[in-house]
Amino acid sequence: MGLLVVGSLALDSVETPFDKVDDALGGSATYISLAASYFSGPVELVGVVGSDFPKKYVELLQQNNIDLEGLQIIEGEKTFRWGGKYHYDLNVRDTLFTELNAFQNFNPIIPERFQKSKYVCLGNIDPVLQMRVLDQMRDPQFVVCDTMNFWIEGMKDDLLKLIKRVNVLIINDSEARLLTDEPNLIKAAKMIRNLGPDILIIKKGEHGAMLFMDGTIFSAPAYPLETIFDPTGAGDTFAGGFIGYLHKTRDLTPDNLKRAVIYGSSMASFCVEKFSTQALEKLSYLQIQDRFRKFKDLSHFDQLEIDK
């Protein structure tokens, strides 16, 4: 039972107060797949690049147990490129350029053997394309979807059709408020779940993430890091760790969903420690488990007899 990831692959040029990189590996499908690959594999990736996409990045993905049968390489086209500059407050960034290139006409074609995948993660792309992916799947059991303010503002009707078909929607706090026109996140979460998804995750950046499902609200902390080099891809990495762990365990109970949120947060905390995907390329099982335990310790306490 496979894990399918559909989204963008990109070459990113990123500048932060600490350093900068040019034409680094990026894209939603890239971060999701790399994070998920530490839990379950092979991860089945569907995306598009141009003929200029470096061979070393193809090899990197393959070395991390990512199946690239669904990767379209368009001869004569350039790969999607994005450039951004972060401020000292790394929650604030300026987009310097966006060149869609081959991604502009992306039509996700799901290989026949990928169509049997039961777990699907739809990276942040046009909701019409996300629905086109689901139309090709035979019997998906667990669909996770990411989106952003661009689609909420410009393609809300299509997005509302899409989220009726997914099990989990992942958005950030500002997107939740934009989607519902409701400033209170608890009320906004209830409104969004009424639109279709059984499970909602609201990311709050440096303040962690919240999980909403029937009878459950779970608030996960953010990992306290002394140095954050590059926040690019952290949200996608979270999604990859989340669905990768669930695909490995095949357990969708509330307690295991909570654990999946912590694993997602753990993977995202690694991601921001280096530029691009560098921190996700050579992790070990012990590093991931150690980070997971540290997350658990952040909010664990023993109840005193007087409190019982």
C-alpha cells in the first residue's frame, strides 16, 4: 500500500540574514517526500521539472527511496524557480521572483501502479490539479491536503469542492482566518471541519500546531531552536513527517494522530536548521527519535496528589 506525493519541484534562491543559496533543491513535493521517506517507502512522487533540473538532485531523491516514475522531465523547458529574502524576523519574507516555467502547464499524470496508493499527500498546488489527482486514484483511504492564501483568495470555489474530498486539511493560522472570515481559531476550525475534512491541522509557525478532530483538540509546541537558518519548506516537511508516520503505522486513532503531529513537528524542526533540504538528507533514526522525545518532554509533567 503506497504513499503518493504530488506537488512542485523547484530550484530556490534564498537569502536570510545569515547566508544565501542559489538554485537549491526545493518545492512542496520535494520536502514532503524527503520527510516521509524516513518513515515509509518507497515514496511515490509525481511532479514536473525542466531539462535543466540537476542530475544530482534526481540521484538524491532516488537515494532516499523516492520512486520517480511519476516525475515528468520536459525537454527544452526550465524548472520552476522561486527566490525569496527573509528578514531578521524570519516570519517575514519578500518574494523576489517566481518563474513557473515547466510547472505552468503541469498536468499530474499518475502512473498506473501509483493509482492503487491508499495514502495520498497533495502538496500546495492549484486545487483543480489536486482534484485531478484524486480523480485518477482507485480507492484512496487517507488524503492529506495542503493549500495557501493564493488559492483561498483566487480559487475559493474550487478549493471548497476539493476539501470535501480530503481527510485532512493542513493550513496556517492566517489562512484559516482568511478561509472563514473568523478571527477566533477555535471557531474557524469548527467552520472548516463543517466544510468537509474530518481532521484539521492549523500551523502556527514558531508557536507550534493545533490538531482538531471529533472530540479532540491537541496543541503541539514548537521546538525551541537557538538558530534558524531557513524556514523554507518547513510546512511541507511537517506534512511529510505527519503522513509518513501514519502510513508506516496504519493507525488513525486520535492518540496516534497526536504522535504524527509531533513527528511532523520534529521533522520540520530539522528542516529549518540548514538551507534547502540539507538537514533532511542525512538524518538517522536515532536523531529523529531523540527529537521526538525532546518534543514530548517540552510539555510533559507529573500530576501531584493534591491535584488529583
